[in-house]
Amino acid sequence: MLITEARDYVVEKLPYALNPKSIAVVGSSRLDGKVGFKVIEGLRKWGYDGRIYPVNPRAKEVQGLPAYPTVKDIPDEVDLAFVAVPAHVVKSVLKDCVEKDVKIAVISTSAFKEIGREELQNELTQYCRDNELPLIGPNLVGMGSPYFHFNCGFIPYLPVPGPVAMISQSGANLLAALGTSQEDHLGMSFFVGLGNKADVDFAEFIKYADQDPNTGSVAVYIEGLDSPEAFIKAAQESSKPIVVIKVGGSKIGHKAAFAHTASENPESDDYYQSVFDKAGVIRATTWQEFLDDALALGLMPPLRGDHIVMITNGGGSGLLSCDHFERRGLPLKELKEISPLLFGKIRNYMPMFGSPLNPVDISGTATPIQYRGAVSQALRDPNVDCVYVSICPTAVTDVNEVADQVIEVWNKNKGSNKPVVMECQGGKECHDIILKLRDAGIPAYPTAEQAVNAIVALRDYGKILEAKEKA
Amino acid sequence: MLITEARDYVVEKLPYALNPKSIAVVGSSRLDGKVGFKVIEGLRKWGYDGRIYPVNPRAKEVQGLPAYPTVKDIPDEVDLAFVAVPAHVVKSVLKDCVEKDVKIAVISTSAFKEIGREELQNELTQYCRDNELPLIGPNLVGMGSPYFHFNCGFIPYLPVPGPVAMISQSGANLLAALGTSQEDHLGMSFFVGLGNKADVDFAEFIKYADQDPNTGSVAVYIEGLDSPEAFIKAAQESSKPIVVIKVGGSKIGHKAAFAHTASENPESDDYYQSVFDKAGVIRATTWQEFLDDALALGLMPPLRGDHIVMITNGGGSGLLSCDHFERRGLPLKELKEISPLLFGKIRNYMPMFGSPLNPVDISGTATPIQYRGAVSQALRDPNVDCVYVSICPTAVTDVNEVADQVIEVWNKNKGSNKPVVMECQGGKECHDIILKLRDAGIPAYPTAEQAVNAIVALRDYGKILEAKEKA
């Protein structure tokens, strides 16, 4: 339901959604497979150390914990109520929450607006707004944060800690992102599924993310914007980069988006594009780009110019990158155009037959010391804005040691405020190195197009900041 | 150097490049790190059971094998000569090979046309052509096949067996593909790096692939086409789908492609597009698409119509797919438009609140039996051309069992000649399932865009065949 700007009382209470001291699980269940069971199981499995109060009028005990007939019967303050009861019972649970002075309510139950029950959903929203009880959901999968060992919902994974705040309207895609986080070390500060977003909206979580010390970038998965004005304002005011993906734009997707999270897409894609332009956010096209951009934006400073130097030991991966840079409208410049003296300096770190172009091909025989030298020289050159390092695992490449050297160079030169992005194309060895680089704070990717997309996103954010600074 | 069509004597001798009974390694080395050392190490490590003859005038023994001063001194027939000696010595080695009646020569040495020594390279080519000794390379990384336990070159990985023949002009990208093959079970029939392709060209390997019983699809990485006419003819005559990626098309890429594999790109991208259109090949844009398309084309029959039914347990992944289908010009049709009766049949396998649209959302609670039923119904419906199955790992999804059920349904319905493509978005669990599905012959991918691209490639191949059938 419409808000015109992020509401202060909501933003102030959002910490209770991600770091509550006590939780009432309403509709808690003794049956494995039920949401009400999974929530408590998940909280415990991932190390939640607050207090859990099952609410179930037909049980004295749930999963070894004393159960209470209603929220009101809990003999303690309740920060968060997680509600997983049938749709028609939700209203009375919310009334109990208001009486109990619960800080925030989260409703996982579905079968509201997305199946035509808009009136019922709006009634709940209005009731919560009248009583300043923020409501997250309904029809949502859950939320959590690896920093608080907090995993609350219908969620089998906790992501690895890192800079990305993931705010998603889709549960399934949120789950996918969390799985990817574990598998590919896409570090997250927190995540939340907003579902139908009857009350709490994107704007409020964007504002929360801006204040959250663990968050470096904000990733927002959007099916529909109920409150574009609030979104624009919150995004404009954010001091952190925001990347969005908007889905349901296809003809057949309109219907599906409504059925999924009751999202209405009355407007054309041009309309959404204009909202995103006004908001000053980066828009990803594909899911992979969305994740990759968010990671780069979370780990690296913005890219403040077009002088990108690529250093590689494989001509082919250099070419794939050149082509993709050009497709994305950020063509690589020649090395001599970027910095007349740089090649002379890099030359010391490559064989005679290496290529003096950009990409700088230091050849398939490049050693870790040669990589270190070439990357250092490029990073220290005042004419260079960004260094893009690619490693191809040839039979003589010590991929692991190259990564260690680049990490050291990056740590020494962080103060330069120039982004470093890496690509390591190949199999298990490369995957392991990508994890290591990401853990060390360097965005690294398994294909040229992913790394290039990430650099383009960093440049887009640089341009957004430049426009803000001019205004 | 120009050929106007695939030469018979070359195609007939190519089996010696991938399944030789005896190999002379010229320039074999006792020093780890040298190409001449790595070749022998690689052959042994991956189980080559033919005879290996090191050639080295300064050693009696190399890696425990008796060494010979020249190829001519080997007291046995030599099928393949792998040459890793300095550029200026190559000519005399080739003379020895001709005298010895070696079947095929492979030159890994670089520093030929790509650094300006075109004359020297052409001289070698002409000599080999005059003597009908096919020459692969120079400036190449190697070749191999998992079916023959054969890994010959500068190559740390052998791919897993499967349908894709990988013909690459770039060594580094070939290595990346082989690593990906191991890690992501992108099965290959054989692979070869062509390097500067002074003599043997794409056309001849395309023809070899057409005759190779292990090959289901051909993937060709192209930096430059020296012999477009031969390429077009070989591709037109191929009974197997061919996917290409053309790199070096960017402005800065022209120079880099020349420095890399001496490829000249005098023509515009329109020129290459017209070559590919005439040839009837599928063109991928990005590296990921190239690999993903090749796998789908190798495993599945062509897609003969636009009636694609998507079955998913996650609305969000359905939406990402819808949007990407539309971006790629193959929008999903509504279920009732595809088949008026199908929804009634699928309805039995989904909860009341599941979505009757396409994507068919059988909901986050979908069981393996429900998946099985829905997929079976769709696959058996005569109006359906392709079934696209997506699994989102919710807390209650038995991803593994769903995959098993789909594999069973696919095996029962292979005769229908309709492609089945899968998507499983998420972390380690999904990655493992993707490997299982691929091993079972079903192309499966970790993102919606990858699966959709693969389906579009199958449709493109269907259209290519339809055009051929009409002509």
C-alpha cells in the first residue's frame, strides 16, 4: 500500500526484524515440513541466541520449548512476531501483537492480494499503520543476517557475511541468492523477502541499509513498485550504491507477477527506467549481472574514469573482455592513450613477445612476481582509474600464488581508491581462487562478461556520484 | 593459409591427432615447467596407452623413456609428432617428419605470424601441403579426448566425456572450457586448440566432428576466418549443430586478435554475421552462452516449434525466465493458447493456489510426485514442443528426488523428440543436482537466463533445419 516516503517509525523498528532479542513464532508447529516448524529449526540451527516463544493454542510444548496459547500470554517482551497462521486468523494475531506492544510483525502466510483478497490485505495494513506496528509481508519467505547468526523463515541457507544487503520481493529468487552466497562467497550483510509488501516497502529497507554498518551495497529485486516516490527519495538519499533488477516486464510476465506477489505493472518499461534514472540506481538486466554488480559495488570504490587497464596471461580472455566492454559502451582505450609511460614500466614484468596493447598480455608463462609487478605499476600510475586482472590457468600458472600477490598489492594500494576486479576462467582451481579473492575483498568472476559487467556497474556508480556532486 | 574446402587427406588423417598409437615429442624436456616436459607428463597422467618417443639430441633418456636424436631415429611408426622446439628449428623437424612418413604434425611453438613472421609460417605451411603432412598450429596449446584418455599438450585438465566437440583458436579459452567441463560436467567428445591455423582449419575439424560417433554438437571459438568458403561448406554439410563465438570484433580487439593468433579481421561484424547465416550455425554472444548452447545442442533434439511449457515451484524464477524469453525474441505463450486441455491435466499435480499461467507455478510446496506428474503431462501433450523445468530449493523441496523423477520421465519420453531443459538456481545443492542432470543427459543450468539462452539455441537449430528441409 502506498507510502510517499520511508516512515521514521518503521525504519526505527527495522532492527527488530534482523536482530531481535525475542521472537514469538505464531503458528509454530510440531510437524516437520510446516513453516511453523522450519522457522524454529532454522533459528536454532544457525545459532540464534535470543529467546524463542512458540505460540500454539493446542500445544503445551513445541520442539522442547514451552508454548503459549496467544502472543499476549508470553511472559516477556516480544521484539518480533513471526506469523504463519491461515489468512483469516492473521487479523486477530495482529491485534494481540498490538496489545502486547510487539515491535514488528512478519507474516509469511500467503493467499492474500495475490489470489484476489486485496481487501483483506488492505484491512490488515491499515490496522497496522493505525497502530504503528510495521508489518513485513505477507506471502514472504523470511529474513536474516550472518552477522547476527539470524535465519528466520522458510530458508535452508544462511549467506556468508559480506557487504551486500539483499532486499527481494521474490522468495524463490532470494533463496537462490542465499545458496549462491554460500557456494560462491557472495557476501551479504542481511537479506529480507518482502513478499506482497503490504506495509513495509523497499524505501524503508533501503534507509535501514544506509544506516547498517555491515552494508556496502544494496541489491533490490523488484516485481512492482507500489510507492515509486518513496523509492526514489530513499535511493537518492542513500550514501551507498544500489543495484536493482526489475522483473515481470514481459507481456506474459505481467500476469505472472500479479499471481506471484500481487504486483501490478501498469506502466511500461520506460516508466520504470525513468524511475530508476531519477532514483540514481544501477539497473541489471539478468540475474547473474544483478548478483555480480552488487558484489563489486559492495567491495570496491566507484570507478571515477574510463582509464581501465587489463592485465592477462591469456590473449583469448582479453579478447572476450574487449568485445564485451565495447558491447557495454565502455570500450578499452589503448595503453599509450591512457599513460604514455606505463608500458615501459610494465614491460619489465613480461616476456619479449608479450603484447604492449591493452589488454596487456603478459603471456601464458607469466609468474606471480610478474603479475605483482604489472598490477602494481598499473595501480600506481596516476593516469589509471581501474585495474582488471585476468588469470588463465595454463599448465605453468601458479594461480593460487598469483591471487595472493594481487591481494597483497590491493591491500597496499587501497588508499588509491581505484577498483581492482579479477577474472579467473576455468574449473575447480579457479572457483577456489575466486572464493579466496572474494573473501579478501576483491570481486572476482569466472567469465570475462561477468567481470566486465561488474566494472561497468562500478563506472555507472561513479557517474551517478559525479552527477550528484554537480547538482 | 587459404583453403577453399576441407581437404580429404587432412580429414582422413585427423584421427591420428586425437587417437594416435604412437607419438614423437620433439623438444621433449627433462625440466619440469617446459612444454616438452608437460606433454609427456600429461599423456601419462591421463592414461594414454600408446607409445611415447621423446626426441632430444642432447639426452639418452627423458622421464624414464629412451630418447632419440631425431624423429627419423625412432624404430617404429610415428602417428603424431608433437613439436615444441624454437621457431627456426621447426622446418628441419618437419622435413624429418615427412621422411619418416609421420601421419600428422602438431606445432606448439609460438613466435610465427603473430609476431610478424608470416613468411616463415607460410613456408612451413607450403612445405607441409606439398607433402600432404597436415600441420596443426603453430602457437597452440594442444588437443585431446576423454574417450581416448588422451591429453596432449600444455593442458592441466581433461574434460568429462560428453557430446561437445570444442574447436578453439585460443589456448587460454580452451583451457578455461576444459576446467569448466570438469567442474560443471560440460561433457566433451574431443577438444583441439588450432592456434595460428597455418594449415589445418576449422572446416576440417568440423568435418571430422561430423564423422565422430562421440560428438553431438560442435563448438567453434573463432578469432579470424582465413577460409570462410571452406567453413561455410563444411558447416552446411554437417549433420550436427554448430555453435560459434566470434571474438576480436571490438575496435581494440582487432589489434589484440592479431597479436594473439595472427588473426586478421578486415571485415565488419556484418560480414561475419553473413558468413554464419550462410553456414547455418548458431552464434553465441558471450562465453557462458557459448558453453551453455553447445551443451544443450549436444544433448537434446532440436526444438521444432514455439510451444514451450515452463514448470516451476518458484514464481520469481518463472518471471526471470519470461522476461529473458521475451528479450531473446521467443516469448512464452499462454498455456491455454498452447493446449486448452493441458492445464486441467496439470492441475492434479499442484495445490489450489498454484498458477494456471505459463510459467505453471506448482508452488513452493511442490513434491517430487507433483513435478513428475506435471512434467509428464506436458511432455505427452501433442501440442507441446518443449518442457522447461525449474526447481527452486525451498526449505521443503526435495531437489534431489525431483531431479530423479524428471530424469525418469525424460528417459521414458525420449522418443517424443522434444527437448527438456532444466534450471536449478541456488547453491551447492543445486550445483550437485545440475551435475547429476547433465550426467543423465539433461542440460541443466544455474540461472534462468542460461536455461532460456539454451532453449533459444535449440529453437535456432530447429529453424536452421527447417530452412534446410525446405531448400
